[in-house]
Amino acid sequence: MSDMSTQLQKLVIASGNAGKIEEFRAYLADLGVTLILKPDSIDVEETGTTFIENAHLKASQVAIATGEWAIADDSGLEVIALNDAPGVLSARYADTDSDRINRVLSELSHHSNREAQFVCAIAIASPDGAIAADAIGVCKGAIADAPRGNHGFGYDPIFLIPEFQQTFGEIPPEVKAKISHRANALSILRSKLQNFVNQ
Ligand SMILES: O=P(O)(O)OP(=O)(O)OP(=O)(O)OC[C@H]1O[C@@H](n2cnc3c(O)ncnc32)[C@H](O)[C@@H]1O
Ligand SMILES: [Mg+2]
């Protein structure tokens, strides 16, 4: 296993999603590494059937292509009454965020069970493409009747947190940063990174 404490100075965020990138920047600000963006020219095909497989593919391929450490996130929405759809196909469910939201709302209109969860798999790869650590986080909630709020990105305006009776579109980003699937995955990943750094 590589020695992360000496090698992890630069980290490529292996994502093309501006919303995710913004959250990564906020969540990793104290890590003491320089975060860099993935060049647009590197586009990884998400051929995996699970979030973790796709996170591994994105982290490994971007690490190899850039010759740097890379962190990738594969995430999505699982709606119980839709047999966990859209799941790994969350980004491919329709062409735009609002079309994706409308598709979920229309498919769910015949169902009374509106339970859902966000899932986030995160992987970090060393420059040779080897996966150094990974983690999965979830965040349980429900699908709102209609989009609410302008915070966040993607499915956030219809993802209701029962405890707050607000969607991630309405909840301030600093609160989402404490309870989200991405925050949960990152906190597990960070405890694994800590093990490397302290050795
Ligand atoms: O693969 P990269 O380049 O990282 O960007 P992407 O947007 O394609 O990301 P995914 O393949 O992981 O697909 C995730 C989908 O789930 C949505 N999503 C993920 N996390 C979310 C969050 O915290 N809030 C709202 N929607 C989210 C996101 O908008 C995408 O439609
Ligand atoms: Mg994607």
C-alpha cells in the first residue's frame, strides 16, 4: 500500500458534476491537499452495475489518465416503491435535472409509499489506478409531492428529510453537509485515510 502521508498532496476530483464538486470542495477544505478538477477530455464510461463499481472505475481511470491521486463519487436516488429506481441510472433517467425530477414524480404518482434514500459511493485511487480506500454512505428520506427550494443540485428539490419537513432544496448547504449520503460516505473514507496518514 502506498504511503499517503507523503504522496497525497494533490487530489483530482474525478467528476463532471458542478454540484458534487462544490460539495467536495467544502467537505475536503481542511484536508490540506490541493484539489484539482478533472480535464473535460477524460470521460469515464460508467459500465458498472453498482455504485461502488462505478466509483472504482471513475477513480482508477482518472488517476491513470492524470498521473495523480483521484477521488470519485458515484451516487443516486433509490425510491422504494419504484424497486430502487432510478438507482445507478440516476444520471441517465432523463436529459436534464428537471426532466429527471418530473419522471420520478410522475412514476410515483400512483404510489402511496414515498420512501427513498440517496446512496453515495466514494473511492480514492493512487496514480497507478489502485483503489486505496472506498466507502458508502446513505441518507434516508422521502419524495416530496412537488419540487421545493433552490439549494443543492440534481434531485435535491424533491428529496424530503422527514425530521426537518424540508427538502434538500430548502435545507441550507451547511446542514446538508452534516447529514447527506455524501457527508456520511466521506466521514467513513476520512477515517480510513486517517489510518494511512497516522502510520
Ligand atoms: O459521474 P460524475 O461525473 O461524477 O457526475 P454525474 O452527475 O454523472 O454523477 P453520477 O453518475 O454519480 O449520477 C448521480 C445522479 O444522482 C444525482 N445526485 C447525486 N448526488 C446527489 C445529491 O447530493 N443531491 C441531488 N442529486 C444527487 C446527480 O444529480 C446525478 O443525476
Ligand atoms: Mg456520471
